[in-house]
Amino acid sequence: MISTLLPQSLGHAVVASIPAPTWSGFDIGPLRIHAYALCILLGIVAALWLTDRRWKRRGGPEGSIWDIAIWAIPFGIIGGRLYHVFSSPEAYFGPGFDGTGDLSLIPQIWLGGLGIWGAVVLGVVGAWIGCRRANVKISAFVDAAAPGILLAQAIGRWGNYFNQELFGGPTTLPWGLSVAPEFVPAGNSPDTLFHPTFLYECLWNLAGVAVLLLLDRKLKLRNGRLFLLYAMIYTAGRVWIEMLRIDTAEQITFFGVTARLNVWTSIIVFVAALVAFIVIGLLRRDKPEDSVYLPGREPALEAAPVGAVVSGKAEAVKTNALKNDADTTAAKSPSSDAVAKPATSDAKTAGTTVKDAPSKDV
């Protein structure tokens, strides 16, 4: 009834609350800067900012975040692209791998297409290399990075909006997404509105970031468990969001049920992460992970030989050395009763010190 009281153009504007983007990037001379790439870059910057703050609070060595990121980021981008090509191969290899695709599109990531599964898997491999070089545990780092990764995904999803891709099926909901006519799938009218799956995933991920930060503050999840919780939160949302999408994707049949590859991947990852979360919790229940350093590579242990007291063993070494010095001093003291008796008495009492010894022996 409200729509009948509004001018037709105004009513259409209210319904189409998410209009098609009119901007997709800008040019710097011959170089084209794509909005998709800017969203990915902004997501990476936000992830590094949040991870750096959390890593410092965990006791991570100064500057190590950048040493790890320089490995994790390129590995993640390559892995994300490879997974996308594998899960949506038609554009690159042609329908049924008939060779009619365009292989030159594979490195053109600015056109869209980064699969999160490949990005996470190879990104963790890169992070592991960086962690080994920085002498820190990968489990400690991924726990610190988990909320930042999800934040990066929330921001990066806006790249799909600017590329007008990966939206859902038609909808009459007031937040329906309008796309330019050239992006409207065949069989739909140009004014059709679609589910803004990029927005659904962005909001889901932002809520997940808040949950991870809250639970980490309350429960202090360690040993990779916060990262596993991130995987569960993300995949739980990805299942229903993926089922709304209508873009071309590989279809896989399990137990007579045919669904998109990413749906099955999300289910498998969720179950695997849940099992690992429970198992690690049981095995490490009485063994909390306090140090972010690899065993034997803590900076404090390196300082112990030069006199820093960092453990009971170092303190014992120092005490024994003092005792040996006292015994040597006592042996060199004159044998006169006036001097020897006080020294013997004090040595029995203190065990480590000789009093009233002549200054030449001191």
C-alpha cells in the first residue's frame, strides 16, 4: 500500500536499495587500478593492523609480523587464485575442458576470482615458513591472526560488488541488488534484483570477528583452537550463502545429493575443524600454551650463559659458582687461630661466604 502512495521512480529507488556500482576503478597513466584489487588490498591492511596488535599482546617478537606476512600474503594470493581456477574452470579451459577457454585469464586476478580455501591453505604454508624463520610457533600466530583473516574477508567481499559478480538468485526483498544489464544472467529482465551475497558474507564475517575477539578474551583459546573456531564460523555461513549463488561452478554429487563444490568443501572443513578443536582441547587441557616461541628458541634462554637468571637451572649454576669461590678463598686463608676460627664458623653457618679474611686474599 505504501508503494501506491509513492511516485513510481521513488518507489523503485526504495526497493532497489543497493544500486549497481557506477565505478570500478581509475587510471594512472596506462595503469588501471581496479576497485576489486583495492578491496583486497584494504582487507590485507586491516588484517595486518589487527593481527599486529594481537601479536604484540601475545608477546610476539617486535617486527616479526612483517617477516611472516611477506611469506603468507603472496602464498595466499597464489593459493586463492589456483583454487578459483580449479573450482570454476570453464572460463579458462572451456566447458568440459574442451580447450575453448582462455588461459591468459588465469593471472588476471583483478577481474575477480580468489578462492578462500586455497588462500588459507597456501597462506598458512607461507606463514609457517615465516614463523620458522622468526622462531615462533605457527599455532600461536594463526590464533593471533584468525580475527584479522575474517576481517580481511569481510572487506574483500566488496570487490565482488564492484565487479558485479557472484550474486545470488532473484529476490523481491527490499535490499535486493541491482546489476548493470550486461551482467544480468540470461532469462532475467534487466530490472531484476538479486540476493547481495557479498553483503551477507560481509556481515556474517564481521559478526564472526566480534565473536572471536570476545571468546578469545573470555576463554583465551590457544594451540590453534581460535583458528579452528574461525574456520567453523566462516564455513557455517558459507554453506547457506553459497547455496544462494547462481554463478557457474563445479557441481559435485555425494550420497545422491548434488551441490556446488564450495558447499561440500565448507561442510568438510567445518567437520574437520570441529573434530580437531575437540581433540586439541582434550589433549592440551592441562598444558596451556604460554610462549609464542618454538621450544629452545626463546630469547631468555640465549641470555642465560652471560649471567641472566632465567630459570631454576641458571640460578643453581650461579649458587654453585659462589660456593666454589668461597671454598677456594677459605683454603687460601692463613691458618692462625685468630683468622681461621671465624672463617670456619661463618662457613658452617652461611655455606658460601668467608668473613674477616685478609685483604690480600680477597
